[in-house]
Amino acid sequence: MAGGVRSGAQTGRGQVPTLQRSKERLATLRWAILVIVLLALGLLKVWYHFHPAPPPKRVTPSEMAATANSPNAPERLTVKVLSVRPHDPEAFTQGLLIDDGSLFESTGLNGRSSLREVDPRTGAVKRQVSVPQQYFAEGLALVGDRLIQLTWQSQKALVYNRADFKPVGELRYDGEGWGLCWDGARLVMSDGSDHLTFRDPRTFAVLSTLKVTVAGQPAYQLNELECVDGVIYANVWQTDDILRIDPKDGRVTAVIDAAGLLTREERLKTDVLNGIAWDPATRSFLITGKLWPKMFQVQFVPASR
């Protein structure tokens, strides 16, 4: 009996260091796991910094129109080429308009921006004025005898006399300037979003804004604009799509697919489609793009399904 007690006492005393060591090992293991987790999270953070997840693919207006199944689905159109004309391949086209048989063009990039009058048939530059280097020129509109040229991020519109390109003033605005057109009463301006802004032609004050939708979905990246017979046409940046927009409710009533105008080889040397000019004399459009070697006289016709 005594032997049993002594044996039990010895066993109890022998277990204390063993339990302590087990607790220490468990604590060490927990710290090791925590350190490993923290190191893994740090490595993941570094990896994602240098390998960010690609942004979600934005559906183009053409894709929206192709899948839309509602009474508000936009008409699907394409371009019928009537003639092909030369265009300066160094011109980073931002704005384009025709007035009384003359083609006026705004070109962009800092240090390369300009205002031009171009022969619409030969593409020859008839006259040109350079824009100060600090400005990246954008959209262009004609109001009476004044040409108004937006700048991208300088929040300033440059105003010229149509007859001699002499600067006659500046207009201020908030945010970015992309496209501009004149509907006969108001200036319509885009900023790369899904909204259009209507402005007073003299003061440039905001009169109203309009959300643009394709089959109920926002139409983002609205760029160069052309006002024609009570509707608005807009290039969609980084796509071959041109939208026909109802200015009353912002609904896109037609999506024009202008893909395939340049050959594959030509397209590799150019930037995006940009530039819509309505010619009332021929009831047709001139369209081109940034650094494109050609302009295309086109009509918008129903697309074959």
C-alpha cells in the first residue's frame, strides 16, 4: 500500500515537467503558425501588388444591343462606305465637324495639339494653329462664328474666331473635357462617363445633365460627339461603336458597328476610332480615328443579322 502511494507520488511529480513542456511546445507551435500566416498574408499582398487582378470586362454597346430583348432594344446598324479619303496619319483626332464644305479638326496630345481646317476630299491641311503645350486638346464645336475647343484635364475651353483662328476667349468648367457638339441651342459635352452635360454656349454654365443608357444599362466612355437633326451621335472610347442618343431621355436608339474600316496591318499602327462629322450637303458622315491614314464617307444602314 505504501509502495503504491510512493509510486503514485513519484508519478505525479514526474508529470509536472512533462505537462509544462507540452504547454510550451503548444505555445511555440501557435506562435509559429501565426508567424507563418502573417508571412503568407504579406507575400500574398506583395504578389497582388505586382500581379493585380484584371478589371472586369466591360460589355460593349454592340454586345448589349445584340443580347437585348425588350421594346427599348436599340437598332443595330453598320456603316456603308461611300468613299475613302486621305487623312493625316500624324493627327491624333479628337474633334471633327463640317461647316459650309470645310472640315475642322481638333487634334490632341501635349505638344502636338492643334486646330485645323482640312480639305474634306484630299485630307490636305489648309491652315493650322498650334495649341499651347500645356493643353491636351479634345472635342470641338462651332457656335456661330466661334470654334470652341475643349482640353482634357485643364478645365478650360479655348475659343477661336472661325474666320482666322485667332483666340478670342476662354471658358471654364469642372472635370474632364472629351467631346463637344452644338445642337442649335445648347452645347453638349461628354467627359468619358455615361453622362452628357448641356451647357450655355456663351457662359458654359451647366444647364442640365443626361444619363445615357443602352437597353437600360449605363453607356460609359462617351467620347467625340456630333449633333444631327435633333439627335446626338457619340463615339465610345476604345470600341468601334458609335451611339445614336435621344437627348430627351438619354436612351440609345441605335448602335452603329464601325469595325473593319482599316486593314489589320493599318490598325496595328493606329489608335482608336474617333471623329464623327455630319455633312448636310451629302447627307452622309465622315468618320476617322486617332492616327488613322484614312477618312471614310459613310451612311449608317441596318446590320444584317
